[in-house]
Amino acid sequence: MHNGAPYNIGDKFPLISGHDLEKNEITLPGSAKGHVTLIVLVSERNAQAMVDSWIHYFEEELCKKKGYMYYEVPLISGAWGKFFSGFIDGGMRAGISPEKHANVVTFYGDYGNIYEALNIKDRKLAHPFLIDKNGMIRWRNSGYSNEEGAREMINVAKALNRE
């Protein structure tokens, strides 16, 4: 859970470029323009259950409605990541159902500046962010979702889609 001040609320989400599992180039927040978007950043391979815990609520309540979308963004650093990117993406493609391939955007490179811009200290956690239709951060959290955190996320997302 995010403790302390709500860092970055009201700030523009930092630029992240990558490719989804359908091999389309995606640039955030630009590719999300016009939608209330959940972006879940993760740099720890073993954090998938944390990522899924947020996306599950968002998908169930909102993704069938107009104006909502989400991206799961695995951040992979080091030269080995870029070198093995085809293998890594292929493995993810095989393990993720095809209807979700457009929602997974892999970033290869030094993500330290992204975490710094977002005031992320714990790289072992999943970090969900809600951005508005213009790419501004309106809500954030970290770790696993719980009933309270998920309800807050859904309520903020619904309010943003009415704006």
C-alpha cells in the first residue's frame, strides 16, 4: 500500500514507450488519450499476482464500458533484456490469453528515471496508476489490491469518466 503523501497526483504520467504483445508500438500516456486508463507498472517477475489483483477489479467493473482501458507494463532493464526481448515477449505471448495481448506493453531499458519521476521506492511491488483522459495521474497505489483499494480505484475511475 502506498504510504504518505499522494505523490504525483495531478502530474502528467511520464513517457513510456514499448511494444504490446501484438507487436504494436505503444507510447504512454499518448496511446491512452481519451480514456480513463489503469497503468500497472511492474519490474519484479514474481509480482504478477499483484498486477492481476488490480487488473481483475478494473476489467470486471469497467472494461466492458466505453471510455476505459488498461495496460500492464513490465519494465525490463539491462542489455540482456533487449538482447532476449523476442524470447521474453514470445514467452509472455504464450502464457497470456490472446485477447489480452494488446494490454501488455513491455518496456526494455533503464527504467530508473521512470521510477524516480513517480517516486517509486519499492521495486518488488506492482504499482497501479489511474490516469485521466489527458494523461494526468489521478490515483495511485502499490502492492496487492484489497477491497478498500479496489473500490477507491473504481470510484475514482468512474468519476473521471464523467468529467
